[in-house]
Amino acid sequence: MKRAIVPQSMSALPASPAGAAAAPVTVPGLQRMKREGVRIVSTTAYDFSFARLLDKAGVDLLLVGDSLGMVIQGHSTTLPVTLEQMIYHTAAVVRGARRAMVVCDMPFGFCHGGGVAVMDAAVRVLKETGCHGVKLEGGVRMAETIRFLWEQQVPVLAHVGLTPQSVHAFGGFKVQGRGEDAERVMADAVAVAEAGAFAVVLEGIPAPLARRITERLEIPTIGIGAGGQCDGQVLVMHDLLGIYEEVVPRFVKCYLPDRTVFHAVGRFVDDVRSGQFPTEEHSFTE
Ligand code: KIV
């Protein structure tokens, strides 16, 4: 039986960093959450200010996803993102996080050189950003690399199912693991868990399959488009705030109603045009 963490509104938290005095989230801590039936909350983050806000709001795991290639850079896939860019954004997120664990996505092209090549990149990521682990896309084919990294004490968050770096191989952002394909995704999840991944993202797979994987694995599953029975959920921050409108997958829930950010900017435009901003309140006296 899962227990939902009581949602905390920003206003309910103290303004001082004391709100973040709770113990930092760690790899063993996340695994304990699964055993105790406490759902893990994760979002993506790409900069200091949002990392600070998401951390204060109670997010456990901040993922610096290579989704930044789409929502920050405006590409149509995640493939163009470089290691330098991941390091730049991850370092900013780490400066904003007090309690949350921070994980950096390894960009496309860095995981195909095998263990030592990936280790070199992961060492740069951990040394130059201060983050706590890396995420790698791929199941069976990445298992040896995950094993090697974990033997070198690099925590790895695995990612199976609809892995966006495989968009061209899949022929689009398509749900994986339907029908007979379910056993392939199951084998991927089992392989990364046996290799030592500390948790696994399950993306774009049928909910019953995600439930079976979650029951079978000892490590936490973090779902995105994988139904409600995973050990945790992750959403891209821009999707949950409704500020990325190019592609809105069915699994996205927007927590800001009626394009709130868009309308706020629209009111600023109106106020400047009509001379209602700035007022004396926002101006300096002599
Ligand atoms: O790149 C990303 O943001 C991700 C998450 C959506 C899991 O991989």
C-alpha cells in the first residue's frame, strides 16, 4: 500500500532555508522510500532559481534532463545536447538544491563508448557540478556500463521504455512494451537493476507492465507516462507548469490552470502599453 507524501505549498514553508533543514535525499534514502511505500517525487530542473523553488516545494529528485534540448534550446529532439551544456545546467541546479538529490542525464553519444569512456564523462560531471549521480538511457545494452560505473562508485539512474535518445530508432516518440514487446522492456528493467542501477525511470509504457516491473524490482521505479503504480513519478518542469507548448504528451498534467504564465506576461504587456506600470511603488525617489 503506497502512502502519498502530503503536498506542501510554498506558502506553508518557512521563508528561510530552515525549510530545507530536512535530511538530504540520498541513494539509500530513495531506496528506503520504496521499502516504506513513500512515493518519490521528481521533476526536471535546468537552472538555479527553479531548482531552489522545486527543492523548497518538496521535490526529492531533481533530474537535469537532456530534455533541455527541447524545452530550453528549442530543438525537436534531445540529440543535439552536449556534455558541456549538461555540465553547465547541472552545476546551476546543484547550487539551488539543498535537500533534493541531483542527477545529470548523460547526453546522446556519450554512452556508446563503453564503460571507461562513460566513466570519464561521469567523472567530469560529478567533479565539475557536485551532483550525486548520472542517468543513462538503455536497458540490456547498457547493463555492463552501469555495472562498471557502479563498481567505480558512480550512482546510476537507469531509463528504459520510451527512451527519447532512441527517437529515430523507434520512428518517433512511441509507447514501448505493448503486447509481446512487454518482455523486452521487462528484460531491460531487470538487467539494469541487476547491474547496480539505484533506480530506474520507466517512460512511455503501459501501466500494467510498469506495475509488474515495480513489483519485480527491489530498486525504485520512477514513472513518466507509465501509470500510477510506480514507486515515484517524474515530470518535465515545463510540462507541469504549462510553459512548453510544442509537444504535450497525453501523460502530462499541467498544474497551472489556463496558461497562467502566458496570461501573466500578457498583463505585463498591457500594463506597459497603457502606462499602468511602473507606478510610484516601483520607482525610486530622489
Ligand atoms: O530528459 C529528461 O528530462 C528525462 C525525463 C523526462 C525522465 O529523461
